[in-house]
Amino acid sequence: MEPLSLKPREKEELFRDGEGMDRDFEGDGGSSKEDLEINLDNQIREGYLFLSVMRVCVCLIMEVPKPVWECVVTPSNKTNHIDIVGQNNTAIDDDVSVETNLLDSFLETFVGRDAAASAKALVLLEANSGIEVCPTLFKKWKQLRPLTQKFIALIAELKKTNEHLTINGLNRAEKEVKVLDEENDASEESSDTLIRPYKKKKHTPVSGGKASSTKAVGIDFQEEILRDILSRLPVLPLLRFKCVSKFWKTLISDPYFNMKHQRHHENDLNSQKLLVALDMDSFFSSSSLSTVQLVDDVQNLDYPSNFEPVDSCSIYEFAPGNTTFILGYDATSGDYKIFKPDRGSDDIDLPPSYEILALKSGSWRKIRNYPTRVCPRTGYTLEICPKFDEDNNTEPLAFLHGAFHWLGFSHRQYSMVSFSSSSDNVFRETSIPELPKYRTNNTWKFFYGVSVLVGMLCVYSTHYNLQMEGNFKLWVKKDYSVEESWTEILLYKTSIFVQSYQNIDLQMVNCYSAADRMVVLYLGHPEDHLDYGLKLISIKTGSFIQKA
Amino acid sequence: MASTTETKQKKMLILKSADNDEFEIEESVGVQSETIKNLVEDGFTFVPLPNVYTKALIKIIDYLKKHANKTDSNDEEIKTFDKDFVNTTFDDLFELVSAANYLHISCLMNMLCQTIADRIKDKSPEAVRKIFHINCDYTPEEEAKIRKANAQAFEGQFDESLD
């Protein structure tokens, strides 16, 4: 194939080949383009030239992929554009800039450069603030490329013309539209006859049951679909697939893709950032996994106050120096927050508090206002903080829906407390399932905890005695906003675990979330600090929901 | 404007595939596709689908019909159906995902993309190339460089199979 000579030809086609245009355009529709398409649909009658321009512009607006050509030429004719990009990037860049300039001056001719055009565009965006992309575009107007701004202005102009027509003579306009429609149909018919044999030929091997290798299915994939698929992959396969082809690498390294990947995995924060304490003398660090730059992006953090690091390293939620930290992503500010509860001290009359660190600012802030509850019996006001043990360690916390969650304990009663990471000092108290009432005495022990499982808040309880009897129960809150949606999904007799670990009594069970619908249980012995490893329980999607 | 559509029951739509085969379906089934829904709202009852071939369209209509009749009681049945639906070759999945994308059926898109992602995540880059019909455009040196830069992603054994 002659990759480079293909470019200009396709470009010409883009502007000349009217018949193919609207189907091409529609064929490009990804879900995020939907709104624009609706607008654009009305405009089809305005002429194919505009449409061609829009098609280019929509691609530019929908943006970012680095080889701009990839966007522009996502074609209905099934050319191997993946190869094209690979061939010679500089030449393509030149092409792109030439095209960008041409388009720029073209748009300028039709829209004008003045503030009035901008204003119209902004009015349009504001008027359509119900459409998801519009407010974002409106907010980011200043940062948008001039080309993008002009394009929006063009849409505004066209829309206005349309409304104008409607107001001034609905009938006449409708008639015009009808005529154009008929013409449209006619041209569609004729283009159909042209296209049909081509498509038939292309399609035959597929309908025959097997795709022929020449069809190169991956290649007529729109970039957006590929991006959707890849964004669902964990980080390691993504890194591995960078070496599939240059195009894949470009796609995977793209900032827009990273954003999408991040958004996709937002509920699965343990794949996003890793909070580690490197070693005794080193720092408390946060490393980003989401940007696919596993090792390069390590940020050292200050220690919170009253914190003595020890040699300890664990993922996501851990207890160096026996202090619990939790990391969460605050979508509002686009920042990561680390939360550390502190139980204070009775001796020096230090009330419970917590410290919070925003990764961007890099410093800890101490806040002393846990929510409180008045004890009905004694009249005392007590903080509802996580339950601390003697070492200032708490039962695990969870991060979900932009808030840190813990089981607050006060007046012998547990409740779910959440603390919004975006607006400080907003606490909410919500219900929890009815936990089994255990008494701690010398023979029986129990733990409660909260975690996130497949994007759902979950609560678990572990109850055991020294004879290795006991059980583990797990509930999930199927709908985060519905208090009644707590559902018990697991009940395990602890002896099940113990069997495979002989002689070791189950002392602690922590439940972590995992993307693959697994419950991760941690077996350990808190007294001698021994780890007996992780136990995985797989939960099938079906049975998971079924249990309701 | 909308009153006429409300009074009529079982309004039908005709979908025309890229191979010019026509299929008649109930409007309520079709509007699960955003693309079709938009056209229906504009008063169309004939929907040409120049990007969707007959083979994929038949499967997708099956899917839409099944999911249009979703109730609490046939939950399990639909799950089985979905599982069967995606149990096919990669090439078929690619056809379907292109069609679902064009038709804007988000639940189907979601299911197909997730299926493809799940099925490739343990594969080797070589297998992925074959599956996606991609020719490697790296020189051996370039590829070695990428592998080195992402060494931790290449530890262990990967699935070389193509299904």
C-alpha cells in the first residue's frame, strides 16, 4: 500500500464526495458526539460543504488523539490507517498543520473572527447547558483552540439561521426542506447503487461465516471503540499492549485516554494510586498507576503529625506505625486525598481528630470535628469516630462515591459515617445492616469493617474464638443512595479458611475490593504480626445479584 | 404532536441493513437504540442502517427483543442469553461492537467492550495483533525498547491463543 499518497486523496474526498458524506458522518457517531449530531442532523440540508467541515471539526472537537489524521480520516472505506500513521509521522504532522490552517481560514471566512461570533457561540452553549458537553465547553471556552471556538461559532450561526427560517416562514422553510430531502433521498439512492456492489464484495466472506484476513477487522474499528475497550483493561496489560503497534501506543499514552481510563476505574481506586511507605528513613510516597507511568511518577509526602514511620509497606490502605491511612480520589477537585484518623489522647485531653492531605497541596491539615452524638443515657456528647485499638489503628476505612466511610462507634453502637472528600467537614451518618451482636470476652473476638466491593459499599463482620469456630459475614449496599438496599451476600464459617492453614487460628479478616469480582480476605495474626496470606473468594456476577 | 404516536399500539419500524435486507420490528424494541430513537422522534419509520450488515443486525435485533421484554422474572434467562450472545469469535464481536456503537445501544456496547477487554487482558501482544489483524510496525529494536521500558508488564506467561 502507498500510505502517504493515500492521505491527500482521502482529504479531497472528504470535501468533494458529497454523497458519501452524511453516511460517513453518521457512521462516526460515538456516544459523546450524539448531541452534536442531533444539532447537525438539522443542518444536513444546509449543504454538504458545511457538513464536510463539521465532520472534520467534530473530530477535532471530540479531540485529542495525537495523530489528528486518525480522527479525520476514520473512513467508511476500509483502508488500513493504522499502517498509515506508522509510516511517517512527520509528514503527517505537516499535512495536519496545512489542513488545520486551511480549515482555520475557511472558518474565519464564514464565521468571522470578531467577538460577536464568540458571543453567539457562548449563547448557544449556555442555552444548551442541559447537554452534557455544553457546560464544560462553556467553562473551558478560553482554553479551547481558536479552531474549536470557530467551529462552535459556526454551529451557532447555522442554528440561528435555521431558527430565523422557522420564524419567518415555517411553511416556506418546510417546503424547502422537503425538496432538499427529496434530493437527498435521490442522491442516497444513487450513492447506494454505487456502494452496494462494493459492500457486497467486502461483506461476502463475513456472511460466509469466516472473516477473511484481508478484511482486517481491527482496522475499520473506530478509534473510539478501541479506546473504550482498552480503557477497561488493568494497567499491566495496557503497558504490555503498547508494543502491539505504534498506533496502540499512541492511543494508550494519550492524555485523553488516561482520563477515560481513570474515570472507568474510579471505583476501583486500588488500581489508581499506590500509597506506600518506602522504608524507615525514606518518605511516605504516593505513586500513580493510572497514568501508565508506573515508576516515574512517585511523589514524596510529608508525614502527618504524631507519626512515626516503621518499616512497613502495603497497598492502598495500610497501617505503617499502626496508623490507618486511606487514599481516595476526589473527582470534584481532580485530586487525591489521604485521610488519617487519630484518636487523640485522654491523658492530655486531646480529642479525636483527623488529618487530611490533598496531593496537589502536599501538606496535611488537622481537623478536630468528628460528628458527635449525645448519649441518651448519660447526656454526654461523644465523637463518632472510627474505633481505634490500643495502637491507634482503626478498622479499615473505605473510599467510595467521593467520600471516606467508616463504622463509627459510640454509645456501644455502630453506624456508618461518611466524610466527603470534596467539601471538608461534611459528615453524613447512614444506616448499616444489623450486625450480629457479639460480646468480646476472653474466648470470643470480633471485628467489623467496611470496604468496597465491585463498586458497592460493603460491611463485614468476623467472629471467632480460640477453638477456630466462628464466621465471616459480608453485606453489600446495592444502591448507594438507598438505605434499605443492604443485602447479606456471604456467610462463611471461619473453619473453612483455617483448614488450609492448619493450626493457625484465624485472627483477622480484612476484606478488600477487587475489580475481578473477588473478595480478598487477609489472614493474619495481629499479636505476632504474622501474615498467612490472602485468600480469594470469587463472586460470580450472577450469583452475586441473585442473592437478593 | 406526540398524541398520535401514543394512541397507536405496536407501531412498527423497518430497519434496512447494509446488504439491503429489511427487518420489521416493533418501535418499542427499536428505540433501545439511541440512533433509532432519534429518528423515530423525527417521525421516521424506515431506518436505513448503512453501517450494519445483515448478520450483525439479526443478532442485534435478537438482543433488543430479548431486552425489551425484561422483567424481574426472566432476569436469569437474559443473563444466559447475554452469555451466549458474546460467546462467539473475535471477528463477530468486532462486527457487533461496530454496529452497537453506530446504533448507540449503550448496554450492549458496554457488554461487548467488557467482553473483548476481558478476553484479551491475559493475551500476549502477538496474539492481540493477530486478533485485531494488526501488522506490527515496530522495528525489533523499537519493540525491545518498549518491552524494556515496561519490563514489569512483561513478566510471566501470556495467553497465545486466538480465541
